[in-house]
Amino acid sequence: MMFKKNENLKKGYIDEIIDPSIDIKSEIERMRKEKNVIILAHYYQTGDIQDIADFVGDSLALSRQAAKANADIILFAGVHFMAETAKLLAPGKKVLIPDLNAGCSLADSCPADEFEKFVNDNKGHTVITYVNSTAEIKALTDIVCTSSNAFKIVESLPEDEKIIFAPDRNLGNYIKSKVKRDMLIWNGACHVHEAFSLEAIVKLKKENSSAKIIVHPECELPVRIVADFIGSTGQLLAYVKKDNADIYIVGTESGIIHQMKKECPDKSFIPAPPTDSTCGCNDCNFMKLITLEKIYKTIKYEAPEVIMDESIMERAARPIIRMLEISDRLGI
């Protein structure tokens, strides 16, 4: 991903001091109307950003919103691959991301040159790539998936079809255990979801015996084994809304708890802690680089803007569109 040059972008974001007398939220609201901006925010953003967004969701829902956005500008409060996906699905729109440093450890765990060799060394496999990957990886892919639809997409293929799944080994192995398919799995992982402490989760369960443990499939196997429910971020939210428990230990990035509390104010949510911290939460530092101040400056200057190579865009868009087509056909 490239970006247009701007003298205030040396740090990867608009580096300008904001006048303290400015009401940032009011200015964001004024400018978004004036410039016809839609703000898309992932569940892992902080609560203040989720509350000003036009739409908050997981990767699949955000992809659909980007594809149908009726706006001149899409501002993505998320990380690189999400902004790239929005650009791939809405190539005629201006797509902005408030901080170019908002990367993804999972996407970084799958370098394009190494993955291309892996694919070439295993010809005859259908390549399914998790959306948490770069456009260069998507360009080497047959079908993109999200954690919401990965199981169904794999299951929709013929039973004898050989599959390469990348980049998340935990999600890939979770799917493989359910569908019993011939799957080669790339050895990548998300630093957030691999950091949960099984010992701390079990301790929390003992202290809160009525609590249900809900986790994301990117978590490691021992954490998944003790879970009462495993699902994507959106599926975890849907689960707590319909389930009858009153307390949950949440094994995914803590930003989702903001929506859980809004949807279920009478229930309690405990963030599962990581192994190397006693803070009681496990945040994605990349997601948390996005702030209201950066959103304000990004709308004001319309930068950083996502600019992508056209040849990459054409190839990377195909597997995403195929994912959406399969999802629509299957009703997911």
C-alpha cells in the first residue's frame, strides 16, 4: 500500500497540533457531512471511535459496507489490510486510513515472496486466504475468507479438493478439525490471540463459576478446548445477545466488549488476560493507534489515502468478490 505525499505525513499520520479550543467530535461531524465521508470502524477500535462511526462490524460486515458505500470518501478506522480491502471493493472511492503505522502482526507473518514460493511448490491446491492479509497475498489467492465464513467456504468446496489455507495456523487447524479436509496450513498467527493465558482463564472461571468462556478461533488450541463457544468477533457478539448466561470471559481483543456492554447492559464481561501482563486485557496495539484526533486530521487533509497498484488491485479483488458471492449464496 502506498500513500500520496503530504508534508505532514512524515510519521505515517498527519502530524499537526490541534487547536485545544476545537470540539473534535463536532468538527468531525461537520466535515463528514460536507465531504460526504462514511466512517467504518472495526469492533477492536476504542469505544469513542465506535460511537462516532457510521458502521461498526467485523471484517465480513465491513467488507460488505465498503462495497456498497454511498459516499465519496471511506475513512477506515482499522488496520492496513482492512483499508486495502475497502479500496479493492470500492476502487472509485477515496479511501483513507488515519495512521499508516496501523499494521497487523498476522498479515506480517505471511511475506508475499515466501507465500508465492509455497503456493508454487504445492500446485493443484485451491488457495484460501484469511482476509487478515496483504493485497499481495490476496493476489495469489483463489478465495478470501473471514472468521465468520471460513468454515462454510471450505465446506462449500468438493470433498476431494486440496486446499492451502493462510495465514493463520490456529484458524486453519480449527477448520481442519471440523471438516476433515486435505489442508496445507501456513504457519502464521496473530500476536493478540496467541497471547491469552490458559492458566489465567481457568483461574477466572474458578472465581466466576457461572461464567461462560467465549473465544475467537485465532486462539491457540488449549484456549479453544476450554471454551463454551468459539466464533468470529461478530458471532461472539451475537452469541452473548441470545445466550442466557449473565457473565462471560471474553477471549478476543477487548474492543468488542464495548459493543457487548451496549447490547447487553445487564450482563458482565471479563476480558481474558494475556500471559505477560496483569492488566486484565489483551489489546491490539495496531488497532489502538487510531484516535479521534487522527480521524479529525485525516478528514481535514484527506490523507493518508490508500493508493494501490492497479495490477495488484485487479488480481486481489477477484478472490474477495468470490468470497462475497459464495457468502451470499450460502446466506452467511
